[in-house]
Amino acid sequence: MVQEYVSPVRVHKYPFEMVMAAYERRFPTCPQIPVVVECVVTADSWAEDNSQRHTTRRCQLNVEAPYLLKKMIGVDYIFFIQKNHLDLQNRFLEIEATNETFSSRVSVLEKCKYFVHPENPQWTCFEQSAVLDVKNFFGLESTVEKLAMKQYGANIAKGKELIESFMKEVHDENITELAPWKKGNQEYNAYLRNVVSRGAEPKSPSITTEIRQSSLSDQYTLDSDYIKRYLGELTPMQESRLLQLRKWIADLQKGKVPSDTTLLRFLRARDFNVEKAREMLSQSLLWRKKHQVDRILSEYETPDVVTQYFPGGWHHHDKDGRPLYILRLGQMDVKGLLKSIGEDGLLKLTLHVCEEGLKLLEEATRTSERAIQSWCLLVDLDGLNMRHLWRPGVRALLRIIQIVEANYPETMGRVLIVRAPRVFPILWTIVSTFIDENTRSKFLFYGGKDYLQPGGLLDYIPKDLIPDFLGGPCKSDIVDASTYVPHRFYDYSFVHEGGLVPKSLYVAGAFTERDGDPLSEDSVYRCVSLGKGQIHEVIVVNRDPHSVLTWDFDVLRHDISFAVFRSVHELTIADDNPGSGGSEKSVLDQKNWREGEHYHRVEPALHCHDGESIQGSHVMTESGSYVLQWRCELLDSTPRAAQLVYFHETLDSQQYKGSMSSLQSGTSGFSCLSGKSVASSCPSR
């Protein structure tokens, strides 16, 4: 069983040479890490010019394990070999530690590195990772793994404090500044070597004795501050899982990575299981791309019937600083809304609210100067009756809940249910089974008028923000759309009254019951299945020189090659039906044309692997026909066809205002879809 652990990069606000002087103070013993009994130097050598040092230590560690386990394995101490390579000229220290004890049964490889901050030469970065491989350990593999995880986490936590502690010792020795290693300056280099080796020579007169004005309490590691400030308190293992997921996504996306808060939400939704979180996030990112969810905030136009009759809106914040959304569900005419805007309309309204919520969380985090990661939902059920149990409406509601649960996990911090009538348990029994167990645990229910008693809403919402319809002093008037400012809606309170939607506003055919994804008909992406050697092509005829051809596609199964060609001749394809399987020959080959004479390759062939997502563009400097070509590269006899979903668009040369530097072809791959997700996202034709 192999486990990998990665820690965030720690940034210390000290020059590299000062950090090295502090680092060396932890040997041969370190009271702050009592598990280390002693470290004995077995080899130590310096380069002739004092620029590099190679050190090997044999470290004795006390086994932090239960007494019975110690008796079973027959040892009280274990030994590690630590090899350090210090390069003062290039300013880095590499550390590698491996276990000597039980090396045939357990393999531990820990790597650390100190190096100069890439943007500030006066700061020093520290990164740390470890790989644990428990091969065979007397049937105690799981126990050993848990002990190793616990010890690794403790070491990381202590490592944050050690540099600060030892830096104080360095300052107490009147060493307040160390210049970098200097080629040819033998006297100073010898002094520098002595200081970073814990030597006892007197202070060099060339080194300033002025103590820096910044206090030690102000010297914190920036990454830890970032995590606490924007992500909240995380354990070392949770930090490691976050970095693993980010690296996993970054390796496939080639730089297009969701925010740390987004990654953290999906990790929490899957109990920090990286593999499960990656699969959930991959499916969500493909869903967002397929249905253009990123455009909802800028493109969504609120229907008039929603403005007049949807009883919900953002209403200030709760006592924890969370954005507060109020939904007067008892005043909501579910049937009327569905008959007016349809299930798609209600879903898009919900997604718009969720996207607003994500923006509100960002704003709340900035204004509160601490991490605000979820919003609060207050649901008023006054007026709820059997008409709300209209079966098509409940079915539509459940589908919307499933979509929200899958794509906005861990955004709900608390749900306050007030004025719940006797009919509510029936609805709750139906709905609750579709709500994640962790989310259900955040529900608080209040029947009658006890919500204003001790232990009620006043425990969670400031008294002056209790809305007037619940007996509070805060007005919740409708805000006219013309006064709505997107980046300031956190300050507004606009909860509509709801009520029955007049039948005169019903739209024929607006609501029809159907299976599958409610947004499937709106997708701009097209799905294609290709057998071995088959080709799918799209022809774009360009009559606007310097317009921009863009493409975006995901490889859902097997490997596919992609290229772009141009011909001065106008081309057409008889059948461009997505999913039809493509053809055996390119439209270019069917005309017996030769590359370089009748047509030219304007983008080189790109080999795309299963799970990758590709985005790119080409400035069409000349008129003619451009051919986007996907070719199946199956090398085996698998009966399943390759699959991809794609979208292409031409940006007009006169309208395009973006930077040309943003139009470089790129590769990413957040999809990594399982067979289940492929089947649901792009069914075989």
C-alpha cells in the first residue's frame, strides 16, 4: 500500500542564509521534536571554495506506538538515514531521508527543499513531501500506516514553528544579517560556512550588528496565513489532500485549475478522499462546460414572472458572517412557475442563485477578513399545503436538488426551517432522501412561533436583521432590477412576496415531464463516436481574414488525434451529424489532394489521451476553408468506440477585443471521466 503526502510550500520572511543558520540548530537533538533521540553525523564534506556541503546523518527516533505493538515488533527505536546537499552558491538545501529499520517491510522516502522565493530574494521557501509504502508488516499494515500519518502530521505542524524558534537563537548570537556566498571571497565564505555549520568563531566585522526592526511575532509563514485566512483551519493531512487534488487537476488542465476553495468543497464532500473528490469534480467541471454555467451571471435575464412571483432573495448575513438567502417556500406557486418558465427556467434560476452565492462567499471572505465558505438558508414554510405536493413539481424539485448537490457541494452551512405546518413531514420524507447526509445534519426545524424564542433564530441571525414577515424589524422590500449592482448585492435585501401565478402568464409547452438532464437540449457541445481509424471533420469557411477560430473538446474514451488544415478551395461535408461515426477518409483525401499543394496543415497534429480536455485557437489570416479534424487512434481491438464532445466558434475580427496572447492553443484535462459518467454525459448513438 503506497501513500503520498504533500505539504504546502512554507514561505519564511528571512534570507536563505539566515534560515540555514537557524536550521542547523535543530541538530543533534531538538527538544521541540522529542521523537528524535539523536542524530549522528556519519559523513560531512565541503567543497574547496566552501560553496557546497554534503552531510549524512544517522537519526535515532523513538517509536511512538502502543506498548503492545512495540513488544510485537521487538524494537523501541528506529533509525533513519538523512542526506543533505547544501548549495550556498545557488542558494538551496535538498534533504532526503529514508528508513534503515524494517526497510525490507516498510519504505519511507521523505524529501524536503529550502530555496529562495522566486519573487523575493529576501524570503525562503520550504517544501516537503513523503511516500510511504507498507509492503508487509506482520499483519499490522493498516496500524503502521495510521501511526506514520499521525507522526508525519505532527512533524509538519512542528516544522512551522522551528525556524522562528531557532531564528531567535541566531539573533541572540548577534547574527542579524548574512550576505550570500561570494565567489573569490575566501574569508567571508569561510565565515558563512562556519555560521551555517553552528561554528563558534567570533562575529565577522563585515557583518552588520543592527537588529532588524520587524518583530519576531510578525515573521509568519505566508502559506499558513493564506490557508487560515482564505480556507480556514486545515489539518496537515487535509492540506496534503488539497495539494494532491490540485496537482492532479493541474497536470491534466495545464494551468486551468479551479480555486482552492472549490477544490476544498469537493474534498469535504468526499471526506477528503482524493480519488472520489477528483471524479466528482471532473464530472462537475464537464457539466459546467457543457451547459455554459460560467456565463450564467453575465447572461441570465430574470423573467418577469420570477421578478413578480418568486418568493426568495439574498438578505444580509447571519451571525457567522455567512450570506443569508431567504426562501418563502410556503408562498411559492410551484405549479404556476413551472407552467410559466418550465423546469429549465426554474433550474437556471436556481443555478443563478448558486453562482450568486459563490460570489457572495468571495465578497464575505474579503470583508470579514476570515474564510467564509458556506451560506445560510432560511426557509419560511408558512402557507405550505397539499398543493405543494403536486407530483410533477416535486419530481422537478428533486431533479434540481440532485444537480445542485452534485455541483455545489458543501456550500450550505446552515438551513433554518421556520413555521413548519403539519403537512411538512410528508414533503420532508420525500425530499430528504435526495439530500446528502452531511447537508441534512445542518437542518434546524422550528414549528409554530418558537423560532423567536431562546434557542431560535436569534442564535443565528442578528436581531436587527430578522425580516419583518417573521416579526423582526428588517424590511425585505423588492429591489428594482435597474438598481441592482452585481458586485454589491451582498448589501441588499430583496425577498419577494410570492403568491399564485396568474394563468394568463402560463406558456404553452413550458413544462413537460422528461427524463435525463434538463439542460441537455441547450448544450452547445456535440457528441461524436468514432471507430478505429475513423475521422470526424468540421469545415469552417472563412471570408473574414484575421478572424479567430476557437475550439474546445473533451476526450471521453480512448485516444484521439486532432489537427487543423486550410485550403483555398471552398469545401462542404455532406453529413455532419454528431454521433454518426465519421468516415474512413478525410474530405481532403477524397478529392485526391496532396498536402502542401492543395491544402496546408496550419496546426500540428495533437495526440489527445483519454480524459483530456483541449482548448485552442487559430488566427485565420487568410480566407478559405478550414478543416477541424479528429481521428480515432485505437490501437487495440476493443469493441467500444472512442468518444468526444466538442464545440467550435469563430470570433469576428472586428468584434474581437481580446489579447492575442490569450489565443494560444492549450491542453487541459479535467474530465478524467469514469465509464459511468461517460455513459450519462454522452450516450452512445
